[in-house]
Amino acid sequence: MKQARILYVEDDLTLSFVTRDNLERAGYIIDSCDDGIAAYEKIANGKYDLFILDVMLPKIDGYTLARKIREKDEAVPILFLSAKSTPDDKIYGLQLGADDYITKPFSIEELILKIEIFLKRSTIDPSRMQKESVFKIGNFSFSHTGLQLTSGSENHSLTHREAELLAYLCLNAGSILKRDDILNKVWGNDHFFSSRSLDVFISRLRKLLKSDPAVKIENIHNIGYRLMISR
């Protein structure tokens, strides 16, 4: 199995050394740098399976780097690893297209678990996904395993989290799904992820699906969401 290659950007050299050492021991190939310009050069010229970004970096901040990554690749997982820990910081990072936002201090075990989840791709029942790896959503065709949402000439690459969430909605189309159930199924036993963060991912999916008015992700007040397809 191919070793995953990760770009890790952190300006705290002691933390960077310890984290990189642990990730390499876990079997990952780690490229690291300590400022935004060096990271930008690696992003422009390299191919990575996952990015771990601090937010407060010299020269170019992590949020800007995330935008640059998404311009190049819409699907590659991005994790923020930052001391900026307010809910607004986290929401902003997710709105930029990140898959997760871990606040410092953190445990290496938690970080490795997150990485494994993103690289493994699916947290939804494998037996169901084998039968339903491609979904028809109105005018759209959605490949869960391929992370692709297409309609005619319109093509979107999805992030891992977007694909997991959309697959779960598709598997339960027409049914009201409670927020806690969605978080449990898509994010697993993750007390770091919040209901407000879920709203960001729902908003991202709505933007991708907006060209077909027959497809709606309805907000069920104080309960959760429901995917409705009227054709």
C-alpha cells in the first residue's frame, strides 16, 4: 500500500519536530516547512495526499494557503492545527474548504486518528456503500468513492467530508435525520466536531447542488436535515 505523503506547515520548530517524528513513526512521509512562502512553493510544485496547516504562520497565513490548495485541488484533505480556538476561527477554516480543525494543545493519537479517517475515505457502513457507490440526485450523478458530483458539463470534486455527508443524506433521502445522528455516522465519536460546524458543510453542499431546483437539503427546525428530490 502506498505511503501517504503529507505536507505539515508549523512555525513552532519544537512542536514541528515532535509531531513530524511521531507521524513518520506512524508510517507517513512528511514534508515540513515553517513559513507560508516555503509552503506555497511546495503546494505549487508537489503532490500531497493530505495537508496539515497552522493558521498563524509567517509571510503567508494558513487560511490563505488553504485557499491556494483548493484552487489547485478541490478534494485533497486539509486539516487545520492551530492555537486559534474560538468557534468563529473554526467555522472560518471550514468555510474555506478544510475538512477539520484541531485546536492546540492536541494529542498525537487524535491527529493520527483524523489522518487515518481521511485517508481511509469512508466512515459509513461499507456493505451499504458497496451497493450504492454511485447515486442519482436529480440531474446530478454522485460518485461517493470517486468524490465527484456531475451534471452535464458541470463537474465538482468533493472533499472527503462533503462526500461522506452527501452519501449519508442520499442513503436516507426523504427521511428526517437528526443532527446528532449525522454527526455520529459521518464524524464518528468525535466530541470536537460541533453542530454549528455541520451547518457549514450543509451550506457547502447546497451551493454545489443549487443548479437543480428539484434537489433541496431542507432544514428541519431544532431537529436536523432532510434531502428531498422532487423528480
